[in-house]
Amino acid sequence: MKSNKGHILFWCIAPLIIGFPIPSLVIFYLEVFVAHPSPAAAMSDILHRQFAEGENLFLLAVFSLIPFGALSLLCFGAANRFSPARLACFGTGGLLGILAFMIPCHWGVWCPLYSGEHMSSTAVIAFVFIPFYCFVPMGIGLLIGWCISLFFRPKLSQ
């Protein structure tokens, strides 16, 4: 059974919508719970830094979409072979795999800046590699999601 157009559209767009704000959400969490300004001040700071020279968080968010875009393409390709339930398992596994790696990596790079610890001058280079390193946990998540989706295969009549 193939997925309907609504499921295909959802699993092609949802990873991108979920992935885009991840870098800014990590920074927001660090500002509020580690550096302790008010949430409104933290939001204002993040919005100001979206296109600021030298701190372009928008560009960081766009670059971080690489694994989410790959997941969208994989879900689009799998939609012709999977039922909606199987596609949901497959897509969710991949999405959780990406997030399980990307969030701690962004946290590790940004945390010293907000906690007053020493931050390496080359730490931001990690942002170039994080999206590509996310492919491994995405693959593991896709495999786990695919295995779980086998429980949703249509039963053959005997």
C-alpha cells in the first residue's frame, strides 16, 4: 500500500520545519537556563543575531538543514513503497537519529560561551561538520524505524 499525498507531503516538509529552528532553540535554551536572562531578552538577542555579521544564525540554520533535506528526499522515495504507518516509523526514526546527534553537538559548541568556560577559537568549525556527521545517526535511526515499521506490514491472507 502506497502512502497518500498528504503523508508524502508531510514527511517531505516536516523534517525541514523541525530542523530549521534547532540551532536557535539550543541557543535560546542556553541563554535562558545557563546565562539566565529573561526569555524575552533571550528571544530578542537571537532575533537580532539572525542576520548579524559574524553571527549569522540564519545561515547556520540553513546549513544545518542538510541532513533534514536528505531525510525529506529519502521519505519521498520511500513513500511509493511504504504505507502511511510504515513511512511514519521510517521518517520518525531518521528524524530522531538526526536530532539525537545534532542537539548535543550544538550544545557542546555553544555551552562554553554561555557558562563562562573557555571556548576554543576554532570551535565554530564544528558547525561545518555537524550536518555531515548527522548522516550516520540518521541512517541508524532509519534502520531502527524501518525495523519497527515491519510490524505495520499488511498481513498476507492465507
